[in-house]
Amino acid sequence: MNDPIITQVPAMCAPENLKKQELVAQVNYLQDTLLRQGQTLHEVNTKLAEMCITAHQLASCLYALVDSYDVNDREAIAVQLQRLSERRQAFKKPEVH
């Protein structure tokens, strides 16, 4: 993963030297940049929430599978394995022909 790169906007080092129009342009640029970063963070947050839900569901299936194994309930083991198999097939990517 790439580390964030923090750079100072050169024009904003000395805003008092900018004309009003240049200052407005720089502020608009910064606002646009912040908006795009906020949208990206929201998308990443949504994906992470989906991944957490998936991980929780898989953990529940695995716990149920282990509990069924502990009591030697073959029927419950088969049910849990079938659920895991169906879930894996749902996520399976199509193969290239």
C-alpha cells in the first residue's frame, strides 16, 4: 500500500501575495480535492463494511461447522459444508475460455 504524500500547495505558502481571483481559484481547487478525497474515503469505508459483514458471516458458518463436528452431528456438518460450498460458488469468478 502506498503511503500518503503530503505536499504543500506552493501558491498557498504566501496567500497574501495572490490576487483575489488567484486566491479564489486556489480555494476552489482545494475544495474540489477535498470533495474527491471524501468520496473516495466513503467508497473505501463502504467496501470495508461489506468485507466485515462477509467475514462475520463466514465466521458464523465456521463456528457452526466446528460445533457440529464436536458433537459428531454428520447431518449438521453436511448442511454447513453445503452453505460454505454455495457461498464459494457465488463468489467464483468466471473462467476464461
